[in-house]
Amino acid sequence: MAVLTAGFRDGGVVTWRNLMNVRRQPDLLLGATLQPIMFVLLFAYVFSGSIGDNPDAYREFLMGGIFAQTVAFNSGFTTLGMASDLSKGVIDRFRSLPMSRSAVLMGRTVADLAVSVVGLVVMALCGLIVGWRIRGSFVDALVAFGLIMLFAFAMSWIGAWVGMISGNVQVAQSAGFIWMFPFAFISSAFVSASTLPGFLKDVAEWNPMTAVADAARELFGNPRPGKLGVSDAWPAQHPVLWSLISCAIILVVFVPLSVAKYRKVASK
């Protein structure tokens, strides 16, 4: 029990240290705030007429995908943060302190989760401006936002692992984001998975981002435009459950991988 308490205490200290870095370098928030605004405006006003029958309905459909896509992309900041700490010798300094080994990883992922919360607030406000509305109950909306943040937390552990295997910041800048593009766009973030051809449809239907986006739409009570029907696949019929399962699988796989890799790099 004492070890667990110490781990949480040390993790809180590291989290605060990382948040203070954001305060001293506010430009770090630009990617978490400006990027989602650009995506919302681009898809809401440039592509809405060609993708959906009803531009207004598509804007409501869009927001669930934008939420899921943006918090997933924020894992790239975790990747860069871990790679930067490694290259600057911060991990070596932490290793010399009497602190929990898990505190560094927990502090990084929780701090980046806080940044994702800021981005989520900005996206929600921007969505309200372009016509998005929450048509479900207040409790359902809270569940939707909680599910999105759970997905953000799970994805940050992937980012932490990628950052440690990248070796340096230059490699991390590419490795942290390049895999995200097929992950985001072969999904129902912007179009229904049922509209994709061949095996891409199967990949998109089981993509965790599809599950989170569809679960958010369901909980927010957002309608689907006529061209964007619901797939018959099991994940599409149970998006909330599959979202929870997907997040659990990601955490079960990447938390141990990240801890094992951290122990390896910290012992050098």
C-alpha cells in the first residue's frame, strides 16, 4: 500500500513538472488547440456538402470523429515529450532520485491527458459555433466525454512507448505522427465505415477510433446523414462496449511494454 501511495505521489510531482513546462512554453498548446479548430472548420464548411446529404447533419456527425481523432493525435506530443526527456538526460536525473519507476510514465501520460482536456473544451466550443448540439441526456454526454478521455489516456501510452523506442526527437517527430494518419482516416471519424471498399471496410469497422467516434455520436444523440449509414458489424452495433474493450486492450498491451522499455532505457 505504501509503495502504491508513493507511486501516486511521485507521479503527481512529475505531472506538475510537465504541466509547468507547458505553462513556460504555451506554444506547446498550439497543436492541441489550433489543429482541431482547423479540422472542424475544414470539414464543416469545405467538405460537408459533398460528403453528406445534409451539411448541418454532417456537422453534427463530424464532431464525434473530430473528438476521437484529435485526442489520438495528441499521443504524438507524448511521443515527443518522452523522446525529449531521454535526449536531454532528464530520465537519467530522475533515475538518481528516490522515486517510483512508474512515476515518470504516469506523470507524462496524465499531464498530456490534461492538455487533451483543454483541446476537448476548445473543440466543443468550436463545434457549438458551427452547429453541433448535444441532443442526448446530460449523463450520456458526461459518459461520452469520459469515454473520449479514456481513449486519450490509452493512446498516450502508445505515444510513450513510441517515444522511447524512437531514440531521439528527430525520429520521434515522424514516428509519433506518421502511423496516426492511416489509423485516423481508415475509420468512421469522417465517413461511415460501411462506405469504404474491400478490406478497408473491415479494418475500419474494428478500428478503436471508429468505436470511440460512433460511441460519442450515439451518446450525444447526433443523427447520421443519409449517405452515412450504420454498418452491420458487431463493433458498429455495440460502439460503447467495443470502445471500452479497445481501450482496455491498448492499456493491457502498452502499459507493460512502456514500463519494460523505461526500465531498459533508465538502466543504461
